[in-house]
Amino acid sequence: MGMYWTIVSYLQSLTGPGLMLLYPLYASIRAIESPSKVDDEQWLTYWILYSFLTLVEMAAATLFSWIPFWHPVKLAFIAWLVLPQFRGASFIYQRFVREQLIKYRQWLDKDNLGAGGSENQRKLMEDIQSPKAKAKVEHFISENGPDAFDIIYEAAVHEAQKDK
């Protein structure tokens, strides 16, 4: 049994940094270089969650040392956040963080949509940022390529600037 734990801890010491740091670094660079901004959400959210988890782990190191299988559980959680099959970081953002941002948007963003903003502006922003709208944009990009979406977006920005 001792040899088994030695092998497991050795594999963990290799896979941990690769899964937690090397692959996300590589994927983040690819996301920055890609014309689509869809993948940016996944990796920005991952780095926020990873940083938060690391800070909590550092602050409560004594507590975590008493949890028997903390490192394998952490590795499994990070794998869920990182692996493209699961996109856990985007899931957490969409399910939890985004809801709180929308709920407290007036307080967080007083200059843009706060007391001076109209109810129609707030409703429009919620509709644009909805998961359904995001899914439609992702579908459009997958069918027509990221360049087609960028052209439409740039035209809309240009029109909005002309109207001002």
C-alpha cells in the first residue's frame, strides 16, 4: 500500500502543475490570439477561481492539512474547471458570478447603468448578456466563422458612433 501512495503522490506532483498552470497558460495564450472572444470568458474565469482557491488555501493551510484527501479533491475540481469537455469555469461564471453581477449592477456600475440609466437600458443589457443570446452568437460564429461576427460587430459600433 505504501508503494501505491508513493506512485499516486508522484503522479500528482507531475499532473498538478501541468493541469493547474501549464495547460491553462497555453489555452489562455490561444484564447488571446484567437479572433473570437468566446473562449476568453473560460480562461479569465479560470484564473480568477484558481487565484481565489489558492488564496483560501494559503489562508487556511492548517485546516486543509487535516482534510484527508484534499489534494486529489482539489486536482479533480481543477480538472473540472479546466478541461474543455466540462468548461467548469464558464459554468461557475454563468451560474453564480454573472447572476450576482446582474443583481448588483447598479451598485457596481453607477456611471453607466446606475441611477441615470433608464429601465430600458438595463433590460437591454440583461437581454444581450443572457445565456440564450450568447448561445446564438456562438452558433453564428461556429457556422460563419469569427470574422463574420467581427465584421457585423464593427459595423454596429460604427453605426452607434455615427448616431451620437
